[in-house]
Amino acid sequence: MLVNHVQFAQQNFAYNNLNVEHGLAASETYTIVQDSLGYIWIGTESGISRYDGYNFKNYINPDKSVDNTVLRLFVDHKNRVWYSTYNGYFGFIQNDSMFNHPLGRSMNKLDFSFISNSYIDSSENIWMYNYSYGLIKIDKQNKIHKSHPINNSEKIRLLRKILNNNLFRVNHHHNNLELNKDATIPDPNKIAHHQNAFFLLIDKDEYYFAKGSRVYHVKNYRIVNSRIIDKDNPVYTLNLDNQDNIWVNLDSKGLHLFPARDLDAEPEILLKNYATSSITQDREGNYWITTMENGIFMLPSLNFYILPETYGKKILTFDFSDNHIYYHSYLDDIVKTNLKTYNNVRIKLPGKSSLVHSLSVTENKSLLVSSLFNLLVDTTGNSLLPATFNNLNHRLINDSVALTSGLRYFGKYDIKNKEIISITRNDMTINDAFEDMSGVIWLGTLNGLYVYKSGKIRHIDTSNTFLQYRMNTIEPFGDYLLLGTKAAGLGIYHPDDNKIISIIDEDNGLTSNNIRSLFIENDSTIWIGSVAGLSKIIITNNKLFSFHIFNYNQGNGFPSREVYEIKKHDSMLYVATDNGIIRFKPSCQPQICQPPTPHIENIIINDKEHIYSRNKVQLKYWQNTLLIQYKAVAIRNHDELNYRYKLENYDSKWINNKELTARYSHLPPGNYTFRIQSTLDNINYSEETKIYLSISKSYYQTTIFKIICAIVIISILLLIYKYLISLQRRKDEMRYRIFQSENNALRSQLHPHFIYNALCSMHDYILREQTNKADSYLSDFARLIRLSFENSKRDFIPLQQEIETIRLFLKLEESKFNDTLDYSIDTDPLIDAEISQVPPLLIQPLLENALIHGLTLKKGQKLLKIRFVKEKRSMILCEIKDNGIGRQRAGVISKSKNKHKYRVSSGLSNINKQITLINKMYNTNMELEITDQPEGGTLVKLRLYSIK
């Protein structure tokens, strides 16, 4: 959130002002508290406002009869924010809802101060303290116990709780006040009436109190010191902060700050002429001040002051002369300010010289100014260099000589005689130049570090990546050079060894790698100004360059971000920033800001809102898509806040995130722990916030359901097993029947008549002494017998092997036809006969049938053609065509002779049975078709099932 910055010459502090323009409920504010989550709560005349560092959220009492002027707030052990109103009503806020206490209507009839301070104990008793009634308790049954009897030690313990951070307050319209000499705190029964009496309880034997305009310090029952703050204005409140400082609030005269509870010290006056009503310090160290007409003010720190007239201005350069400071604000005149009286004198620069890069005051009080277009001395307005030398910087070598540099130029200038001593032109833009004790000039340029020696310029170690970065500033540090770069941090360079011996950057804890200025306080302390704040480096070992870094930034109260120049004057450090010139003691250590502990704001389940109210969340199995919303409240440094989270039993490592949500989709059932931490530097992490998530299993993931499913599955598997056994039995039965069919086919092939004829043929060859023919015939016959037996043992054989069997059979049968038989076997080129396999023992009986019944009785030349053709769906068509007498005539002749009837009929029957069995077993469509041809002869078509 953007806030108004207010600064006053009297105290030089920088405030953030928050009012109705930023969302505050009203400009009239009375009280501020911080809850355990880090939220800031403000009581106003128009309700309660809550602030998280970004935005306000306002709460108005839902009961219209209850007034909304909230005078007191406090937080109990349950993080409930209790409130009390002007008319005596009281209640609390919990889970973003306001609840009015049932006794509020009866309390409003009493003096409104009756409930000015309260405390809720772990038993839900409400304790109050009032000087009219003493200690009061309201129990859980809402019964009021006045003047509750209790011993002194217990009373002190309760009062510390009741008065919240030892703030003991009496505020009622009566007269007079007496100190009780016999007790460690004033006895309510012995206090005479006086208007506006306020107490700070320090210890059982020490406290401060104020009446009228005087503040008293009481120790061991005696007044050890007192002081009138302002005789014309009574004290309105007394407060004690975490640094043991006392704050005295005067009616319409601001706040007086007494450091270390020293009433004799000269106080700092804050917000003078403002009607302040209270002050509170939060856990980050911020001071919150409520006012009666200007909203609230937040003061980040008491350590840093801003010079008057510079607040909110971009100061690029400055220097000192005695009790005066010369500074230049961006595109403005040079201002000379007296550091004691803060009187100002403006020095107007001529022409286009209003953008000043560097400013110095010599020992003889000469003012040297380097601007965008000129080099000027004093206030004469005379340009010392031609206008062609622009974008200038300078550095004093001594009281009379300056080293100047700029765009394509560097040289030396005699301040006293106002003349150029030497000048060197180059092709570089020089950001800073430094001359060492030996007269060597080191140049920090846009392209890295250069050196000018013996009239020559050279680039230092171009192989070193660091030395090629843009050099913004160069400073000597003993035997070393400190090199401030734009993007690589700080380099420590040893000129004699020509190497970088150490680099200090963001990984070491530096605020930024973009360095704009360096200041050497002593041989062990280096100050670095960057675009993200100020860093203090303490060197603990010069040889090893071990060090500690302390950062000053907006997160720990430093009221600016960009630092341009750093100098020391009269034991104080001055820093030129984009928010003015900041002054502080160099010994001041930055506040260590602990990262705030995050809290879970809400859990959205399946994209539907769910109010998170417990540490453990029980979910159904279908509630497994979660959006977890979390937040850590950091008032000053919320921009640097980062988070890391992890879902135990799901995430294997931490997940870094700057957003305020973590999403998980389709989480499996189980128990999870969501852990979340925040960090400001990605090194130190806050305490963990944990929530436990439990996603139940669905009915089908329970053990009983799994047992039932296992039984069902086993039963199904048994049924399948039984079915497979039955199926296997049927297949075995079919295989047996096929085996029988093949044996029958084999017997048909090896019919005694065929064997008899074959033996007769061999006998005839022998009788004719045709030994070679007999031997060849016997060899083919034996091979046919062997192949027939081998084929009968297998369900499928290669087509090539079946063709070989056919060839042997026809070769043997050819001898009986006396060279009148002409046969051929053709195979479709699309068929791979060696790979394609077909059922055996089906073709030879058909060939034998064609020879015996078709061709044997035919006169003249006898033709037999066998052809294998590729068909779809793993089928091969076998065609057997002869030019015999045909089936019809063969049947007539067969009947007349009554020969071979059994053989023919049984052979075809065996083939049909085998085809039927194979079709059932392999779910195919093998078939046998025999037809007589019109021109004579017979055509047999056998579709064979083929596998590969």
C-alpha cells in the first residue's frame, strides 16, 4: 500500500501516515494493538480497522444500539480482539465476526473507564482494574465480583496481564492523588481524586506516574526524580517501549521521547502540534501513533534521521565544510545548509548545469562541481572546461588538484590556477577514476576495469569475467582496490598480483549486486550503497578476507532504498538517497527482523470455500482437490517476504513460492501434514505452521471391500480355470478325432492296393533287369512313406513339404500310365510356400481319386493340373483339375464292376470329417467342392486354412 510520508524539521524523523484515504475507518483514532498473527488493530470513532501491511479491513458493530467509538483494544490468549466503547459496551472479534458481551448493556450505565483495561485468563474469567472499584472479576457465568480479595504479589501478576506490557493507566474525572508508602502500587482505596493520573509499572518497587504536567519517578517508595514536561499542557499518557524509552504524550503537543527512562535527558519531540492519543510498538519495532484528527502514524525506527528540506528528494551528491553541508537534489540547485540552525542558502547553477554528478569542498573551502555539461568552481558560474567535455565526474587528489573524467575523456585539473594539467582522450565512458600513490590511474568504465600507465591505456585481464562488468566506483583499501560493479557485486582486486582475490555479492548477503557508492570508514569497515539499501561490511581477516555483513534497508527501518553517496562527518554517517540525506551513528546496528510466522487463512475444497478453524481437517475421499490460502503479516518488509511449503507424504522437497496459495489436485487417501514457513532473505526461516489433513478411503478402498473383491476374483478365476480345462478337454478330444481321421487318411493313402501296385511295378523293373529304375522307384516309394508318416504327426506343415509329398505320389503313379499322364503343379507368386503352413493328408486322397476314377478309364492323353492360389483371411485355394471321364460316368462303371467302392467313399468321408474338425478347432471356414466340367473331367476346389 502507498502511504503518505511526513517529516518535520524539529525531529527529522520519517513517518508513514495512514488515514481514511488509505481505507482507515476514521481519522479520529484512540488505540492500537497487534494480535498474535501480526495484524494491527486500530480503535476509531467509527469502528475497528485491521491492517496487514497492504490494506485495511473495517469492522462495524452489527448491533445498531451499540456505539462504534472504540476506546480500548486488547488481545487474549485465544487471539480474540476485545474492544470496549465509549458507552461501556464491550465484546470481541473472532473469525471476522463481532460478538457483544451480554453484560455490555449493564456496564454502559457505569463510568466508561470501568472497563478501560481488561484481561482474559485461561479459565475465561474477565479481570478488570478500576480505581473506583479495585480489582473486578467477571466469571464464566457472567457474575460480577467487585473488590475481589487477592494478595499483593498476585495482584501485580494480574495487573501486568491486565495493563498489557506494564501499562498502568488511570483515566477518570476526579481530584487529587496520594502515594501509598506501604505497597508497591498505589492502593485504590487510598487514592484521593485527581484528574488525569497515569502510571508505568516497571517493577514491584519501581514505577513512573504523572499528574498534571509533571512526571515522577518512584523507586523504593521514594520519589527519586521528577520533571515538568510542559507547564501549559497536562500529560495525557505514559508509555514504555521495548528499548526502555519513556514516551510522554501531551494533549495537542505531540510526544516527548526520553531515552533509557532518563527524565534529565533532552527529549526528542515527535509530531509536535498533533493531538496524539496513544503510542504502541509492534513486534517488528515499528512505532504506531494514533491521533485525534490525522489517522495513524507509523515510525519504522528511531535510529535514522533525515535532514530537513531533503526529505522525499533524490540527493545524488554532497560534501561538508565546517558546520555546513552542501548537497544537490536531482535537477535542482545546490543547497548550503547550516547543520545547527538548518538555515539554507541556495546556489543556482547556470545554463544546463543542473544535473550534478559529483560535488566536493576543498580545504580552502573551494566548491568544485562536476555536472552533465560543465566543471564549475565556487558560485561564479564560470565553466572551467569547454562544453565539449560533458557527463563529467571528479575526485580530489589533493587540495589543489582534481582527477576528472567523462565521456571519451579523463585528465587532471588545477583548481587553484583553474587550468588543465593533462588531458587524455579515449573511446570509453568512464564512471569513476582513481590515481594511486605511484601515479597510476585506474579507470572504471562501462566495459570493465582499465589502467593508464606510461601514457598507455589497457584493459585489465580480459579473461576474468568479473573485470569485464560495468565498474561504477573504485576505492583504495590498503594494498587492494575495491571495485563496485553494476551487476556482479563488490570485487577485491590486488593490483600487484593482477587478480580478484574475493567477491562479495548477493549470495554472501549483500543487499544488491548493483553498487553505486563505496565508503571506507577504517581498515576493517566498508560501507556499500546499492539500489536496495545500505550494507556495512566488517572485515575480520584481511588476508583471507573473511567478513560479516549488516544490511540497512526498509525492512529494518532504513527510510530509503537507493543509495548514491556515503560520507562521515562529526562521528555521524550521512547517506544520500532517493528519500533525502539520512543521518545516523555508524555504530548503530540494524534491527534483526525475524520472519513472521505464517498462518492458514482458509482451505478451499473442490473449488468450494471451507472455513479453516482447526489444526486437523478430516476430508472424504472425494474431497481431494485443495487450495490452501496462507499469509504472514510483515508490516515493513512485506515486499521481501517469501514462502516455502511442503505436504508431508506427498511432496518430496520444499516448494518455494511468493504467492499466498498452495494447490493440490486429486490427492490419494491418507494422512498428510502441510508445513509452511516464511523468509525475508531465503536463509533464515520462521517457525513452522502445521495443519494435519486426513483424507478417508472410499468404500472400494477399505479392507473388507478388498477381501470381498478378492473372494469374487478368486471365484471368477476358478470358473475361468474350470472353463479352460473343459475347453482344453474338448480340444484334446478334437485333436484325438483329427488324429483318428488322419490315421484313416493315412490308411487310405497307404491302401494295400496302392502298395501292391507299387511293389508290382518294382518287381516288373527287376524282371526286366531295369535295376536303375527299380532302385529309383524304391527310393521314391520309401521317401513318400516317410513323409506321409511325418506329416501325420503334425497339425500343420509347410506348403512346400505338402507339394513335395504330392510330387512323389504322382511320380510313382506316373509309371502306371505308360507316359500318357501329363501333370503340373503351379503356386501363386503371392504365396511363400516355405512359410505358409496348411493341414496335411488332405490333397493326396483327392489326387488318388482323380487318377483312379477319372484318368485311368480315359483313353488318350491324360491331363492333371494342380494349382495353389492365395485368398483373403489366411486361406489358400487348392484346385485339382483333370480331363478324365467325370464323376457320373465313373460312378456307373464303378457300380457295374463293384470295385473300390469302399475306398472311394471312405477316403472322401475322412477328408470331410477332418475339415469339419479343423473348422471347429480353429474357427475357420475350410471347405471341399467337387464339380464335373461341361467339356469333360472334374474340378476339385479345396480351401485350406493357412498359418505362418
